[in-house]
Amino acid sequence: MAGITDPGRLSIRVIGEGADMLRNLPFVGALILGLLVVAAMSLFTVDQRQYAIIFQLGEIKEVITEPGLAWKWPLIQNVRVFDKRILTLESQEPESFQTAEKKPVLVDSFVKWRIQDVKQFYKAVGGDEQQARTRLAQTVNAGLRAEFGKRTLHDVVSGEREKIMAVVQRSADADMRAIGIEIIDVRIKRVDLPAEVSESVYRRMETERKRVANELRSQGAADAEKIKADADRQREIIVAEAYRDAQKIKGEGDAKAANIYAQAFGLNAEFFAFYRSMDAYRNVFKSKSDVMILEPNSDFFKYLKNAGRGGK
């Protein structure tokens, strides 16, 4: 029938189209692969620790400072990345400087810095970090040399170290801004004397300490003698005042005793004479070895001779 398609022709047509698709499959795959390659060459990521500069035929086209996904034209543009982090420049060997007294000192220091303007950094040093480190080391070294030359040994060792670091940091930061670098901090780790100078300094310090010690000993001895003399004077004063008070009290006691004796004598003179004689006998005849030569009719034996009557 005329309205019905011939099945054989339909099958031949389908087979022909399938053959054409198979023949175009490599081209499609190559096209997809090419697109992937172009995408890979066009897209790139910027790390949060990095800056990125897009160059086109050697010229700066764009500076990327924020992290994320970015793109560039393949083949005609290329990308360079630079470290955004704070970096450290540390001296390998101590530097020799001279103080205002022309005394040499060995200084060990380090610098904290970072790229602040990456475009200016690339223009100034071509993005070469080693060249930037060299210029930074020269700038800091010159600043430290100038500051040490204005100060004495005592100042650079302890007195004004913080001030030196602050001045050098500000000066170096102002100079290095021209190449896109920011100086975060300048630190002096250690200040030493050369071996030949250290020995003489230590001897002078030892002599000075001995002099101070001798002065303190002499002052202490003088103070001790002064304290001792003052104590002796106070002791003499206290003893004299005590003797004076004792004599005064003793005199008052003797006066009262004499007054009592006088009153007692006035009341009974005979008894008072008898009491005094007994007291004298007791004191005289206390020891058997005592010898007295007296007349028998002496008044001393008055109460001995009248002992019978007295008892009667």
C-alpha cells in the first residue's frame, strides 16, 4: 500500500544515521576535552594566604587580594601568586655596631614584615622576595647602626633598648613602603660584647663592686661604732640616774629611820640605850677570835655588870 513506509527502507535509514553519529563521536569527545582544557587554563583559585597578579603579555592587568575562584584568558594571560602572611627576617650572624663611646657590641635581631602593596612590590623588586629581604636587611642594619652610635653601652644594653627598636621600626617602615612592604616589628634579641672587650668590662665591674662593698663595710663599721658609743652613753646615764635615785631613796629611808629612832628614844631613853647596847654586844661577840681591850669599869659593860638587876 502506498501510505505505508517500507520497513526495509526505514531500517537502512536508521543504520545510516547511527553510522554518522559514530563517525562524529571522536569530534564531540575532542570538543568536550578541549572545553575542559580551556576551562582548566582559565579558572584558578586564590588562597587566603596569597595575593595574585594577572599578567597579559607581561603587563599587570589585575591584582586579586581576596581569596576565592577567579579566571583569566588562557594562553595570553598568566598568574603569579605572592605570600600575604607575616614573614620573618632573622640575622644569621650577630652584627657588629659601635656605641657613642666607640665600644663595639654584637647585636642579634630579627624583623617581622609583610607585603602590603603587591603591585608596588612587583614593580620595585620584580616580585623577587630574596631581593626584598636584602634591601630590608640593609635598611634595618643602617637604622640600628645609627641608633647604637647615638647611645652609650649602658643605654643599648638595658636603658633604651625598647626606644631603639621603636625608632628603627618606624624608620624602616617609612623607607620600605616605597617597595610595598610593611614593617610590623623590629626586635633586638641579644646585645653582647666581643670576647676581648667582655674581659676588661668584667674586671672593671668587679673592681667597681669591690669598691662599693668596701664603702658599705666602712659605713657599716662607722655606724656600728656610733651605735655602740650611743649605747654606752645611755648605759652610763641610766646607771647614774639609778644610783642617784637609789641614794635619794636610801637617804629618805635613813631619815625616816633616824626619825623613828629619835621618837623611840624620846619615849623611853633607857630602853633605847639598852637596845643599842645589846645590838653592839651581838656584833662584837659574833666571832670567837675577836679580841677587845677595855677597862672593866667602861660604860660598854654597863648592862653586863647590871645583868642581875636588869633581870630582877
